[in-house]
Amino acid sequence: MNIKGLFVGETDNTFIQFFRYCFVGGFAFLVDFGVLTFLVEVFGVPHVAAATISFIAGLATNYVLSTFWIFRNSKVDNKLAEFAIFALIGVVGLLINDAIIWLFQDILGANLMLGGFAENAKYYIISGVQYYMVGKITATVVSFIWNFVARKVILFRKKG
């Protein structure tokens, strides 16, 4: 395998597809995390609502880049149906995403679990209002793996 093959041309090699998906997922994460942070910090949108909006922005970015660069062979001929299945898999990822952010912000953050266990601890790793960011990073890893595996197995096929 050469370096160029990692980035250029069609492939049904799962390793190469996963390698590319890391870049696509990374870029979609930047869109998602950027929109999330912007909505919460600038507009004061509640963290779970903002996470839902930002996830949709990341999902759209991921779909366009994935179907252009990674998965070119769909099991579904109709592009609208393909996007619907892609989005449905993403909705499961969204539920994972929102549940983890809720857990971090509303359960761990409310109890300042990562900052110290004493009620009067002076120094915290992160403040209670920023737990959604740690939750978002955790949620991204879990939903990233779910999305790749589900899309590869359910929606896209090898050539031939």
C-alpha cells in the first residue's frame, strides 16, 4: 500500500476507509463542536438543544464528504433513501451523543465529580458549567465508532 492510495481513488479496503473516515469525522467534529460552542457560549442556547443542532450540521458535513471520498458504493440506489438511512444511523449516534452530554453536564457536572469530591474543594479540573465539553469529546469517540461500523455494514458495500 502506498501513501497516495490512502488519500486518492476509490477503495473498498476497510482500513483505508477507516483512515479516511478519521479525517472526515475529524472535520465533521470541528463543525459540530464549533457550532455547539458558538450556540452555547454566544447565544446561550441550552447545551442539549445546541448539541442537537450542532450534531445535524456535523451529520450533513459527514454525509457529503463520506459519499464523495470514502463510501462510493451504496446498497441503496436512491440518493434520498441513502441519505435517510445515513441520517437514521446518525440519529442513533445523536441519541448516544445527547445522552453522554446530559450525563456529563447534568449528573457529573452537577456534582462536580471530576473536580474533587469534597464540597469545599478550592480547585477544580473544570468548572461545573463546562462539563458538556468533556461530554462532547467522549460522545464523539463513541458515536464515531458506531457511525463508521453501522454505515459500513448496513449502508455501503464492496465493489463487485
